[in-house]
Amino acid sequence: MFVGDRMSRTVISVTPETPVHDALAMFQREHIRRAPVVRQGKLLGIVSETDLLNASPSPATTLSIWEMNSLMSKITVKHVMTKKVKTIAVDAPIEEAARIMAEAKIGGMPVTREGKIVGMITETDLFKVFLEFMGTREKGVRVSALVEDKPGQIAKVSKTISEAGGNFIAFGVFAGPDISVRLITFKVAGIKKDELKKVLEKVVKKFVDIR
């Protein structure tokens, strides 16, 4: 799966000269939390809803409506935007986007193709991928178990479930509590919980959870 498969293709951008008040109104109208800052097709920065709110007067302000409007008309996106923007290529693996966003502690970034913005990938898009990856919307038996971290263990689990008539809905491999084991989490249809537990007892090291 690539970034282009799950990105939002409609790119809503602002210019550096857009007043903060107007940008915030647009964010609320379009139900977005960040937007690239663009001028003549060139990416200059990115601005988030938090950036815009932080630039707005506090509700406890003693300024009059006229004074607030006058002040806000002078503060533009260029004053609050982030100039160093993380971007990702449209054909990058989806997990690369997750890695960059997690390490940079950001909620989204522009997606580019040959230097041009073609979409946005956000934490919401990644949450949807995770839901799909774990088969959340499909019924089945969900198992978390520890297996030895050596070749052939996952193949044994797969073969055992297949021979019992089960069909994988989702499968993930994660780090275990120590380097000798891996945590596998999967969902299976076509086989009942008790039967699944029985056939797996000899091929997993320990059940963590089964439901």
C-alpha cells in the first residue's frame, strides 16, 4: 500500500497573505485541521488550526470587536505558519508516512509528485489504514500470541489455521517483550474460538489474548 492509495486528493491551500481570521473560518467550513501554504504553485509552509487559534485573541480579552477585527486583519498566515515542511512522495510506502509523522510529531503532511502537491496524508488517514489492517469491521476470532523469533514459526501458524478450515482476515507481527519472541496478532474467520485455541496450542509459545 502506498501513500497515494490513502491520501486526501482534494488539496485545500492558503496563501501567505491570507488573514488568520479568514483561514480559520475556511478551516471550520471545510472541516480541516491543516493546510499547505502556497504561492504560484510553490510550497512555502504549512499552517495548522492550532497555529491559527494561538494567533487569535483570547476570549478573556478586553479588546472591543472593532479592535479585534482590526488586529486580526493585520495578522496573516505567513506570521504563524511553519516554514520547514515535511513532505512525502505519492509512491512512498504508507508506513513511511507513519514513521515520519510519528518521529516529527506532526498530524499530517503534503504529498508530492515531481515537486507538485497532489494530496495530503493525515493521522486520520493512517487510523483508517490501521482499522483496515486489523480487520476491525469484519467478524472473526482475534488472537494475540507469542511465537519464537526464528524462521518458520509464522508458516506453522498459517498452515495450522488453514488445515483447520480457518481464513485470515488480518495478520500483524510486532515486537515481543524480549528479543527471543515475536507478538503476532491476527483475526480468523471460519473457525470457532475454542477450536482455534486447541489447534494453536502446539505452535505458539503463549496466548496473550483470544476473543
